[in-house]
Amino acid sequence: DIVLTQSPALAVSLGQRATISCRASESVRSSMHWYQQKSGQQPKLLIYGASNLASGVPARFSGSGSGTDFTFTIDPVEADDIATYYCQQSRNDNTFGAGTKLELK
Amino acid sequence: EVQLVESGGGLVQPGRSLKLSCAASGFTFSNYGMAWVCQAPTKGLEWVASISTGGGNTYYRDSVKGRFTISRDNAKNTLYLQMDSLRSEDTATYYCARHAPVGISDNWFAYWGQGTLVTVSS
């Protein structure tokens, strides 16, 4: 199985930039997708294909990367962005990272 | 508006069975692959199984192969997950999710239901 590694938490101030990384144990080309999950809610797709913004998602969210190293960015961070963010690869079956909890400083 | 509504969760004893359903609306169900994704309490997301548009191709994570069966009824716009020989480690919220459109050679989960909780305990 392809393993995805994310940092467990990130503390950020409102109005600043938040950058979350996801590293794959082998190349997934551009088959990397990002989700937001708020407490008690289902996940929501934000980015697909490494860098494509899902429908209705604000342009404050962006993604980049290919191969094994990927980055998800929120700029600027708003209060409503406090959530856990997951990366998911679909190159070989489907696996998720363990999630990065975005917290306020 | 795309809607996915899961049902069928509950408390079940180890070794017993449970069948989950997901009612889909707001899109042409037969045009999309579908999946189940689970999340154990306070844990992360895990893909469980996927099924192709017509139901002819199914895919499972290793830990559920031979125990879980994903299926669909396109006439009823409904996705199912038959869960047999349940174990305590299957305890989780199970989400129904819609895959990317047919023709796209990639598989993200574009829409999710609100989830149904399965608790396996004696």
C-alpha cells in the first residue's frame, strides 16, 4: 500500500498562510486530492488532481506538487478554516494520510 | 443538489452481519462509480470499497476482502455494503461517497454522505 505522511498539527494565525505537506511512499504522479473535515461533519473535497480547485471552493485554497511531495496551502487563513485536512492518493487503490489538524495560534 | 443518505448502522455483536444502504439523488447515479469510506472514532479516513458504474467491477481494502460486499441497484439509485463476520475493529462511521465522473482516469471522492455509525461490540 502507498503510505501518505502528514504532520499531525499546524498552528497558524488568522490572516496568515498555512502550508500542509503530504509525502507519498512512492510516486502517485498527480493523483493526489485534499479534503477538509470539520468536527462532526463529513469530509469535503477541496483540491483534486494535485492542483485543481473543486467546484465552489474559495481561491484561498490551493494545491501543488507531483510524484511524492505535495503541498496544500490556505492563504489567508480564516476562522472558518479550522478543521482537519486529509490528503488522499488514487494512483494505487485509495489511501488517506492521517490528517493535519489546523489550529489557531 | 447531490445528496447521499446512508442508513443501516447500529450496534451489532462480533461475528454478526449488517447491511448498509446509501440513497442517492440529484445526479444520474448510474453514471458514477461509488465507494464506502470509514472513520473509526477519533481516527482518520480509510477507503473500504469501490464499485464501477454498472456494478461489474468491485475493489476492496485487504482487511475487508472476503467479509464485505459492495453492490448497487441503479434502478433504485442505491448503494449497499453487506458486512459479514464483523470485528470490533470494524467499528466506525461509514460514509458513502461518489467518485469522479466516468471517463476520468482518476478517483477522488467528490461528494460524501453524512455517515452512519457501526458499533461492533458484545
